[in-house]
Amino acid sequence: MNEQELKRRAHDLDVTVWVGKHGVDAVVDELNTQLENENLVKVKFLRAARAGASTEAKATALAEQVNADLVETRGHTAVIHR
């Protein structure tokens, strides 16, 4: 599936993972579980999670931790694909 198709599919997805003050490490297990069931997951980075780094940097780090690809970031939301 190409990147455009992934972005199109992601458009209608609801956010199912929220990254808060405990950071990306706190959601790795949950994201892994969701990626096993769905190959596309939308992640929201709350204000407390974004301190000191961009959403894109945080999303890239999270995608690497779950061995997945960052499809896109828009605002404070990221789409991750495996």
C-alpha cells in the first residue's frame, strides 16, 4: 500500500492512542497491541507529552520503538503503520 493510500485511509480513523505526561514509553505496549490488530493507528500527542520536542520527533521515536513507520504528522496527531 502506498503512502497516499495510507493517508487516505487514515483520514477517517479515530485517535486510539493518547500520549500524555508519561511520554511515549508509557504507550509502547498499547500501540504494539493495536498495530497487531490494525495496521494503521492514529496517535494524539497531548500538550504534556510535547514539552521540549516537536510532534514529528516524538512520533518518529515512538514509531521506531514499535518497529513501525510514521506515515504522517498533522498538528499534534500522527499516523503510524506496520
